[in-house]
Amino acid sequence: MPKKIIAMKKLLLLISLFGLAPVLKAEDSTMVRLKRFFTNISAYDNMYTQEKVYLHLDNNGYFPGEKIWFKAYVLTAGRLLPTDLSRILYVDLLMPDGTVWDRKILPIHNGRTYGEFDLSDLLRTGFYEIRAYTRAMTNWDAAYVYSRVIPIFNPPKDTVSFAPLDLDLSAPLFKNRLRRSQQAAPLIAPSAQQQKGHILTFYPEGGNLVKGLPGRVAFKLTDGRGLPIEDELVVCGNDDRQIDKVRPRHEGMGLIELPENWSGGYAAIAGEKGEMQRFPLPKAVEEGCTMKVESDSNGDMKVIISPNDRMLNRKLGISITCRGMACFFDTVNTDRSCIIKKIPRKQLHDGILQTTLFTSEGQVVCERLSWCIPQKPPLVLATRQSGTSFQPFNPIALEFYLKDQSGVPLEGDFSLSVQDCAGNIAESGADLRTDMLLCSDLKGYIEHPEYYLASNDEKRLKDLDLLLMVQGWRRYEWKQMSGVRPFKLKQPAEDKQIFDGWVVDMSKKQRPLPDFNLSMLLVRYDGISSFKFSDTKTNADGSFAFSSDEEIYGDLLGSFVATNDKDKRLKAHILLNRNFSPHPQPYEWLQYRYFKSPKQLPESVVRTPETFKWIDTLSKVRHLPPVKVAEKESRFTPPFGTRWTYYGGENAARRAHSCIYFNIEEELQQYLDSVGFEPDIYDWIEQVMPDFTHEKDQPGKLTYRG
């Protein structure tokens, strides 16, 4: 009998072990998938390194005839160090309608370059956009390239006080030609709700409200133009019972606290005539977790995760990244109602942190942006000047001292712009530190970004947290970083100059020509120098690429020769891959703000300068060589004709009477790289401006149908 009992126990044990085996196998499979995500995220920054650009301008606003001087800083996004990825920077000056007025292609050395835009021949004043990017940056969302909108004012009548200032905000006549809306438009999230002058967007903390759990919902309230307003929100349940009343805390942003028994409801706002406008709050999901992120005085981070009943007993992964770089990984077992993860400050990076909770199937459960206070103390740049006020054309002597917090002198280079305090005519925009740590990781225009980083007091940190909570976009998407969503680079990083494209036949189908020999020769217009490239073969899709370690800039004439294996020349179209500039983004109303007259800086921010004695040894006399006038020039000089020369020449006529502008060089380049041959000018005008037609039998005649 005892032997039977022992045998029965062995049998039961074997059955139990066999029953446990699938569970262990499932757990192993879950861990394998979570580890794969961890591995992909760790490698993301090295495999797909992103870059950031910042432009330091010499002024905040300009007049026609001036120059925009700038110095550019190009850094790797993750470590914020001078880039070693790209050697070429593209800087565009865009007209208000989105047309590229001018483009600079500049060499990058040690993450820096510089240049200027000449505003002498502008057709009209208005709000122009300066944007800067490397070719590698165009692989991601165009909203994250460097962009700044600057006002270019009409020449002032009073050149002493420069008041009042005005500029041209009229829209061009042919609106179907515009590459962006001439009317400013707010950046609206897909979940935004609009009603009679109010735009209200809700952002549940972590991404979702969860049934059975208390929740927090951030919101952003603006008027119909996207300008922040401070109207009160009345929060009610589905039974119309009032839960709370809240007002925005800062720049139209606020926070709503909801109880755990929340079953749905709305927020109401009083309209212009006193009527209550209802905005439904987001619905709670049946299964999920809430996640809060907190930091203590030491900078240590605490992540609080609360699963609801349907999410219990699951193994999840948690990752913390900063600008695409991995900071922290761990697994989370949802075996209790509240799980707390503590992360020491030394594992985190300065700036915006992205905390993501996810399943082994690659689904994001919740995600949160938070701020990690920069730990490294900033450097101290002290200045002294040769006086406190200066007369026009007087020399100014400056001394600079760069030290660390301990007072130890340091070496470095910097850029400097000097402006008259009485000539402050537009917002100065973000500085390098604010842009790199904050603005460049967020989408849309941020008004007064310097406010959030001015100090680490409690109010500013709460306002900054609100700013991060109302971000419906991510510069670094978790599914892309983890490999859940495949990502392929479309444009290369130009660590050297690259000339690439495709060779296609001359048919309308543009069939690729593979395995053909291709040679390229570049010659400067002045004929002084030329660049010959080694032959290359086209790939299966007809693509090719030439590269050069030499810096080749300026105006050059290029010629290509395509031959087959028998060295026989072929007729073909060469399509170059150079139309990768981002599509122009619409302006926001906040970017249309400027001062009607120069704005004096408040006394609270104007400090008394430290001065030193300096003796002016510069000569005040300039001896000019004699000039002999051979003939008095007539003011009615061809080829501009008599009338318009009298009123200022061709440029004056263009500014006074032109209603639309074409950058023919840019337009022709785009056309050639898509079609392969030069168009007939009248056919091209019909294509880009459908309001015009021309008759084939009447060359030179255009008919406007508007």
C-alpha cells in the first residue's frame, strides 16, 4: 500500500511539472521579447544618430537692404557634442508664401559654420522664415528642423526713433500657387475640439484614462487662432453633476484631477453670449495602467505605476530615454495595485526624459515626458566694456572672461551679436541652451521658452511639467526606437560631398538603366578649376552616387556621360537626388507678434556693466584716393527704361508692381530632377499656376482666368 501511495505522489509531481512547463516557457518568451526591445533601444542612437542645428542671428528684425548674419552650431542630438556625422549644412530663407528666396550650402567644421543673407532685392516685407538642416535630418519629421520666423519691416520714415514699424501682410494674388497657407494657423492635435472661438485639447497623463483608477488630464485652451486664453472650465459627469472648476495655470495650460469612479463626462466653457459649450473628456480604456513621474530634491526619479484589475499579473517592460539615448531599463510585474521604480540621478541625462511602459507584444501601455534638471553647472562668461554709453560710430572695446563655477579660466569660442537696447523690435527667441535642451524636442512654437529654464523654482517646474504633458507628438517614437515599426533611412549623412541620383531612359515611363557606366565632370563657370570623378556603375534600380573629400562649393557646371559595357554613349535622363528640403510649415499666430515701436528692456533685466579704462588709438582720418569724373551719368539709363529708372530702377518696379515671385533656379532644379528635361516656359506656368492658359498658336500670350 505504501508503495502505491509513493507511486501516486510521483505521478502527481510529474503532472504538476508538466503543467508548469508551458508557464515557464511563456515567461521565457516574454523576457526574450522584452530584452530584444531593450537591445534595439540601446543601439538606436548609434544606428540612427540624429542632429540638431541652432542659428545665432545678429538681430531680431531687419529692414530691406540689410544683411542677416548668422553663425550655425550643429550638434549630435543625443550627447549635444559637435557633430562628426555631417559636413554640409543647408540654410534656407523662405518668403511668407513658402517660396525659397535664397539658399546657402555651407561647409561644417567642428560642428560650426557661418554665413549671411543679403536682403537688398526683396520684393516685399513681411514674416520670413529661416530654417537650417543637414541632409540626414530630413529622414525625420520636418517639424524638428531648426526654424525661426523673423519680421522684415518696411524702411522707417523716422530713422531716429524707428516708429511706427510696419510690414506687408497682404496675401499674393494667386493663392493656388502658395506652398503654405498665407493665413496663420494654430498647430492642432488630432484630438483637439473646436467650438465658437475655443480650441480645447485634452492630454490624459500617460496617454489614457483607465477605468477604476483616478486620473489626471492636462489641457490646453486657446482661442480660434491658437492664442492662449484663461477661461474657466467646469468639469461635469455624464449626469451633469459638477465635479470641479479649473482655470489654466500658465499660457492656457492646466490640469484636471478625476476620481477613480469617473465614468465619463465633459468640460464646459462659457461662450461669448453666455451659452455653455461642452467638450467631451476622453473615454477611459477598459484595460491599462496609469503612470506618474516625480523627482526629489536630489534629482532622483520615481515612477509610480498603477494597473487596474484587468491589467494585474502581467510582465511589462519600462524604458527611460533622453534624446534617443537609453538611460534605464527594467521589467515590471503588475502583481499589486501600486508599483514604484526608483532611478538614481546618475543614470539620467539632462533635459527631457521619455518614460515608456510597454508589453512584450510591443504595445505602449503608457508614456510620459518629464524634465530632468541639468546637473552640470553652466559656465560663467564675464564681460567688461570701455564705457556705459557710446556715440554713433564710436569704437567699443570689450573684454571677455570664461570661467567655471570655481573661477578656473577656460578656453572656448563663441559668437557675439551687439544690438542697441532701444532698437528691440521683436522677440529674441530661444538661446542655444534652451533650444537644444527644450525647444528642439517639442513640436510647434513655444512662446518665451527662456521662462521655463530661468530658474528651478517650484512654479516654473510645474509650468514646465504642464508644457511637457500637453505634447501630443514625439520626436523619438518608441515603436521606431524599439524596432516594432521598421525604419529605413531615405537620405544619407553627408560626411563628404555626395552627388547621387538615377539614370533613366528617355521614355515617359522613365525606366531605370542598370549596370551602366557613368562619369561626371564639374567645371567652375570661370573655368579656373574642374573636378573629375572616377567612373561608377548604376545599380539595379538605376541609382548611382559620386563622393568627394574635397570641398566643392559655388557655381559649377556639371556634365555626365553614360556608356554601356562596350563604351558606347547612350541617351538618357540624369535625375539628381537634391530635392530633399522640408516642406514649409504654416506659421502660428504667436509668430506674428512684433513690437509696433522699439521696446525698451525692463530695468530689472538691464544690469550695470563693468567697465575698464581704454585709450582710443584708432585713427579718425581716412585719406581717400582722388577720383576723376569722366562723364556725368544720366539717370535715365538703359536697360531698365526711362520711367522706372527714375523711380528707383528695376528693383523698385518689381517691389511696387509684382504680385508673385518665382525662384527660377530652384523651380528648374526641381523640375529637371523629377522629369529629366527642361520644360517649355508657358507649359510650366500653366502647370504651377492653373489660372493661366496659353494658346499653342500664339506664343508669348498668356490668358488669366481668375
